[in-house]
Amino acid sequence: MKFSVENLDLNKALSVVSHALPQRAAIPVLECVFINAEGAALTLKTSDTELSIITSIPAEVQEEGTIMVPMRTLYDLVRTYPNERVFFYADESYRINIKCSISDVDIPGQNPADYPSFKAPSDSGGVLMENEVFRDIVRETVFACASLTSLNPVLTGVFIETGDDGLSFTALDGFKLATRFDRADIGSSGGISAIVPGRALNEILKIAAMYDNEPVRFFSSSGRLNVFIGQTVIMSSLIEGTYINYRALIPNEVTSVVKADVTDLLSSISRASLLTDESRNSLIKMDFSERGLVITSSSSKGRITENVSVEKNGEDITIAFNSRYFIDILKNIRDERIVIEFKDQLNPCLIKPVDSDRFLYMIMPVRYTE
């Protein structure tokens, strides 16, 4: 096996596939990157069994072949090299020689026959989205997934669902809900109804950011979500189970409607959160009246009062929230202004865009006593 590649291409490819490298591999071969040199391309693969990534880069291949290379050793080496061509040679005993103008290295490889077998799905159909739109949708929902310690595994993922008019991404953890809608091109591969692990979507989000001009296409099949970005394919196992009927949780009766500036509200809640007590659910109290919004919090650290200008229609309301959950939602909203809807002190509030149905956030209130 003998080939050469531009180090800039190799570094990007290794950075991409590193997102499927397990922190602690139960199977030692999973700490390797699978490399195949064939034709005029180099194909790299990694997997932690739940998330698998395949990417390709141009290469000058003198002798075709396949090898497994310790991923961290290879990545740590080549990212210190200058932006020039790097030459690889592997012999029959899987010994690898790596050369550039300033370095000559020999490292042991492994037999590629030991690596788990997986391949990319057929490249056809699926939901097609602009890269930035895809990243926005993931970023604006995945934060609401439950932690991996949740007793309900389906809540650790994002529910992706397509319909006649587009698709939605939804996540909830029992305290907050995030759902994002987009009128995307669904394509010809059929609909999607899948629960994708939040951890996998976070890794896909990082990879998509590395290809910011490349569209993103995805579909689900055979228990996997398959995502195509440029020369990269990402395959994530899905979470089995039935997602919660989150629509039944959304209040359909509203007594108060408030319009607020996102930046002003986020700044005030962030300051108020500095004087909250985690043992009391990081509680802040919000008083909505004709005079505006007054936010207060107090603990052994002190007391703070914040005044925020808002537009209110309907009844006055005093309600309390966990400030961390409110901050999580507000910092993921790009709109300048939002609508907040309330029913009463005990029911969740809804956060929506001013003039569209692009997103919906829901946050549960905290019971409190004066």
C-alpha cells in the first residue's frame, strides 16, 4: 500500500472522522481509523458502534490497499506537519511509514480484517436542507434533550418527523420542550419518524459546521439516520421506542400574551440567576403587569430586582421558573423579539416567534411561596 495526500485534506478528514472515535473503546480496534486507498481517493472510516463516519479525500495512489492506523497517534502527528504533501507506505506486516519534508515516522498498524464491517447507504433521496438551516434546527432543539441518565431513553434523543408541509425536530426533558419546524424539501425517499440520540446530533452539528457551504441531506432506514454532507456520510443508530405525545402537553388556553425583546430578557434573567440558589431550583419570580415585567430572585447571596419593558395583553400574572431553563431557551433564539403565552401559574408557558410558526418552546413553572 502506497499513497500520498495533501496534509490540509488529511487533517480535515481526520478531524471529521474523529467525531465517531470512542472515548474509551471496549474493542481496541475502534481506537483505529480504517483507511482504504483505491483509484484516486483515500477513504477513512471510524465507528463507536453507535455513530459511524465515512469520508473521502483526493489522493495519489501508487499501490492500492487497506490498513488500520491508531487514530490519535496519526492525528497528533500529521496536524503538526506543514501544509504539504505527505507520503504513506505500509508493508505486508502492516508497518506504516509516514514522511514529509521535516519528518520520517514508522508506526505499527493493524490488520483491516479485524475492523467491524459497515458501508455507506445508497446515495439517493432524503430531506435536503441548506447547511445553515440544518445547523440552526439542530442547535435550537438538541439542548432540550434529557441527560443520558434519564429513566426514559427516548427523551435523550431528538424526534425527527416529516409531514406533508415539512419536517419538525422536537426534544423535551420533562422541564422544557423545544420544537422547530421547517418547510424543507422532503425528497423521494419517503417520510421520517425517528428518534436520534442527542449526542449523535451534536457531533453531526460540529461536522456540518466544517462544510458550511455544502447542503445537508438525510433520511432514515434500517434503524439508522444517514446524513450526507459533501464527501462525508454519517450514520447514527436510532433510539427504539415511541416518542411522547408532546402535542398533548401544550396548553390550548391562553389568558396572557407578552411580547418581549430577547436580548433584554436574556440579560435580565442572566443577572437574576447569579443570585439564585440551586437547592431552590435556581428560582426567579416574574411579575407581568401593565407596568411591564419585574424579575426578582433572592438567596443567601443577596437579592436582585430587574425591570424589563414588555408589551402585555390579558391578565396580570406572577409566575416562577428555573432560570437555567429559561436561559437555555433564550440563548438559542435568533429572533429579536418573541411572544410569551401564559395560562396560569401552574401551567407551562409557551415561547413563540412574533410572526411565524418556525419554533415553539415550552417551559414548566416552579411552585413557590412568598
